[in-house]
Amino acid sequence: MLDQIDLHSPVPVYTQIEKQVQFAIASGKLKSEDRLPSVRELSERLGVNPNTVAKAYRDLQLMGWVSARRNMGIFVTKGCEERCRQDVRQRIVEQVCQVVAEAKAAGIDQQDVLSTAEESFAQ
């Protein structure tokens, strides 16, 4: 976890970090009270500026997914897993709806969209 950052992606690195933490919480890979890597540790591991990691951690705190403990580190907020799962699911459903709307507008039929989705899940 937190080691699949694409430095060439148009998605900002801090956003990639935020999403990975959210997905890890939603999937159960990160649980309540789990400690995240320190800003320094994660920035060295990813080869990014520590300010980038700090921004991601600040945003995650504002979203309520993690909390800082003075002199101890950053921890997954107790009891946030279900709320995180619902939030992630809602965002994914919105993205799927957008893709379906675009497919319809482009004249792509339902079966093509479904088979593409099935292929993506199989990979």
C-alpha cells in the first residue's frame, strides 16, 4: 500500500496518495487505529517532496479519514471504515454513471460497455 504512485500521471501525487489511503480503508487493508507511514518515510519511499505527503495527510484529516496524534504520527480515524466505504462507493457510482452517459451519447451499446467492464474486472 502507498507505493504505486505514477509520477507521470496528470493526477497530482497528493491526490493519488489520498485515494490510495481511502481505498485501503474502504477495502479493509487499513483498519481503525492503524498507523500510516510518517511524512518523511513515505516521501522517501515514493521519491516525492515531503510537502506533497504532508498535503495529502492534511486533506485526509479534513475529510475525517485520519487523525494526527502529537509525537505519535498519523492514524486511521476510529470507526470511519463504513463511512469511507460509502463515500468511495458513491464516487465510483458517479463515475460509472458518467461513463454510461458518454457511451450512450457516443452510440456505444450496453453490451459493449458491460463486456468492457467485465474484461477490466478480470484483469
